[in-house]
Amino acid sequence: MSIDPANRTSVPSGLPDVTAVIPTHNRPELMRRALASVLHQDYAGHIEIIVVFDKSEIDESIVEQRTNRVVRVTGNERTPGLAGARNTGILRASGSLVAFLDDDDAWEPTKLSVQVAALAAEPAAELCTTAMLIEYDDSESVRLAGRSHIDHVDLIRSRMSMLHSSSFVIRREALVGGIGLVDETLPKSMAEDWDLLLRAARRHPIVNVDQPLVRVRWGETSYFAQAWEVRNQSQLWLLEHHPAMRSDPHGAAHSFGKLAFGSAALGHRRESVGWAWRAMRANWREPRAYIALGVVAGVPWRWAVEQLNQRGHGI
């Protein structure tokens, strides 16, 4: 669908066009909630919304065009899964800025306005994130990064999960040029956001608006809530493609601790103990190693995850 130039006359000059990419898979009610949160942004510039239907029937009924807002739909034209769906939207985007939003999350009304201003204040920056508000069962918790800039070492040492992909706003020219598209070789697209953050931060520190401008649902709506085999495969992929994770003691312990817990959840006790030992050798304070050993000793892994999620943390 093309945008009528006549609808652009009321837009303040200088505001960049933004394309919001929403990948979705058989979650129509949640997807419509996510879509509504973009349409209700207070951003005065143009917002193009591309909903990418991955392995699901395309819903043409959500297509619309209004002043400064347009909704388009398409099927995933690349590798099935989240990464391919995101890239389909990126390559179809007309905006100079691309924003990600998962179909089970939602934006606060001021999100884009604040982030576009943050990027405008730092012309060399290529990616902007925000903090998040976690919705888990009947509870809410806020995760802040505690800083306005995130560098490569920060992300080598920790996933920094408060920098959720649904908060990303990225310069499109950087995605199709320097940073590169979302990597479609990650197992089931797991941790594609961490990989993208690492690649972006290697080029320029990430600008972070440390306000909870994204509502993120944790729990059973996540496709990876219990996919421990995929989680472990993805962590090994990251270690292979980002070798600095192994050389930094904190980064190594963080990664090995994740592998220890994933192995424990799968019932691979000996493997879990091995990863936990490696994590503790790298950094004896790594909590995931001890939690994993607790699971090996008989603590139900679901209980451990539940306790962490209720506090706004994850493995």
C-alpha cells in the first residue's frame, strides 16, 4: 500500500519516518493489542506498521491508512521463524528508522517520541533501547539498566534482558549495511536480539532511554519458555560467533551458567555439573551455577524459574 503524499502535509518537518515491524504467529488477539499500541503513539511523524505473518494466515482486515499512519501486512518471505519475519519487514520498510515489536508486547504512548529524540541527539548512534515493564501472571515489575549507554563489553558480560527487542529502534541504513540483518542461522531464532545488540555495540555504543516504555509479557506466551534444548543450542552458537564471551571471565561465567541451568532442566545432570564448575571457575559469584546445582540436587526447575520471574528476572 502506498502512502498518499497529501496526508504528509500536517507532519512537522524534520521528523523521520518510522517503520514498526511486528512478526506474528497465530496470536491474533495479542497481535491486535501490539498493533493498537503503535497506532496510539503520540509521535507526530509518520509511522508505517508492517505486520509479518509467519507460518500463519495473513489477516487483511487490519490493513488501513490514516493521516500519518499506515498498516501493511505480508507473509514471511524468508527463513521461517522470528529472524526471517523481522528481516522481511526490514527489507520492506520505507522508514529511515525501524522499530521492533513482538506480537505479545506493547508500547507505552510516548515510546517513539522519546527514542527518536534520543537518536537525534546523537547522530552517530545506530540503535536505541529502553527499559521495560514485565507483566508476569498478575504482577508487574520494572527492569532498568541504570545507564544511558551500553557498550560491547556490557553485552559480552550479560544479556541485559531489560534491553528487550520490543524496545529496539534502529537506523535502517545500518541494518541493511553495517550492522547487518537479523541472523537467520540461530537455532529457532533464539537469542537473535542478543546477537544483534552485540554486533551493533561493536560499532557504536547503544543509546538507552532508561524508562520502562515497553510492556513485555513473560511466561507461557513466550515460544521459548520451556525450550531448554533450543536455549542451550543458541548459547553455544553465541559462544562460537562471539568468542569474546569466552575470554571475559564474567561473560564466560554468565554463558556457562545459562548452559548449566538448561542442562539441569533437561535432566542432564553430569553435563550441568560440568558447566556449573566451569562457570564458578570463571567467576565464583555467578548465581546461575548455584541455581543449576540446586536443580541437579532436586529443586524443581519450574519453581526456580517461577521465583526469578516473579522478581522480574530470568535465567
